[in-house]
Amino acid sequence: MASVLLIDDDIELMSMLQDYLQHDGFCVHAEHDGQAGLTAALSGHHDIAVLDVMMPSHSGIETLRLLRQQSQLPVLMLTAKGDDTDRILGLELGADDYVSKPCTPRELSARIRAILRRTQVQSNEEPASMLVYGALELWPGQRRVAWAGKPVALTGTEFNLLEVLMLNPGKTVSKNELSERALGRPLAKFDRNIDVHMSSLRHKLGTLPDGRSCIHTVNRQGFLLIREKP
């Protein structure tokens, strides 16, 4: 049973979501301010955090920033509908995905399951072979990445996106396919989620000898993983 941490100061909403998620098979714990939520998120007792942007003590953005300094716990952000600024900032700081409020409990549950499916390694699965492309090395079973032999810390969603690109080396992968395979949902209109995660990946990974990123944008088509020429 996966453990979900809800962090939101809206007690009535959290109570409703907690009841629904528990009936949907999750173990749920709720905190109502950023400071308490951060402590709970760092406890190691939860599989995912659902974090509201607007909260007392620490805002959701500040809580996420502090969390990412110490943990790669998957995070689903709750943002105001149409608030692109907080949404993009949250993704840049390492949130795995977002849901706009107001949202239905069913939608929230589906997003949580989609993230968990792609971030949790099942103990009964045989680890997949290591993927290598240029200076990049990726271990699917261990969810581990290295660039030129040095470990690279990625969020769950960043890892998923990079794995999809490495399974299609030298081929353009559309944003919609990346969203479907890495986020578990179709790409929404005007959704910049994939672009923000790719920007973060470029920042974390090394550059090729000519100074280019190994992740190339193909205009209006998607993204392409490239390597130095032999």
C-alpha cells in the first residue's frame, strides 16, 4: 500500500481527499503547513507528496526547494487554475507533475498512480540492462544515471523522460509520446511541462565536446538525444 503525504492548509479539502484516497487503496497522512509538511516528507515514511503552492509557514514553492536539497521524493504540485508562474517554477524546482485546483479526487488519484508507476521499482522485477549512449549511462532497474562516469541526481520524472530518449537513441520523440510514457497522461494544450523538465535535464547533464547539450530540440516535433560524432 503506497503512502501519500498531503500538504495543504485547506483542512476541509484535505479531509475529503484523504477519505477518497484511503478508499482508493492508499495510506494517507496530512499536514497543514509547509514546515510540518517538510519534516514529514523527509521522514522517509512516504512514497509521494501532494503539495499545495499557497500555504502558511513555508509556501509550497519554498517547501519544495528545501525538500529537493535533501530528497528526490516524488512531488505532485497543486496549483491555482491558470497560474502558469507557480506551475513552471514548481517544475523547475523539481516537482514531478501538477494538478490545477479545483481538482476531482479521481483525477488526483490517477495522477498519483501515474507518478508512482514510473518511479517505484518493483522488487519482483528483473533489472533491465544498462543503457549507454555516448557519455550517458542509465540503469533502469536501479533508476540510476551517470554522465562520463559521474552520478547525476534526477527527479523521477526527469529519469523517466531520459529513459524514453535513451530507448530511442538518435530518433526524435514527440512531446505527446514523452508525456504519455513518462507522465502517464496525454499532453494538454499549452502544457509546458515537458519543456521545463527537458531544460532541467540539460542543466544537470554534461555537454558534448563542442559545447552542445546531448538533448536537442527538433522544432515543432519533439526532442532528440545526440552524442559526439565518432
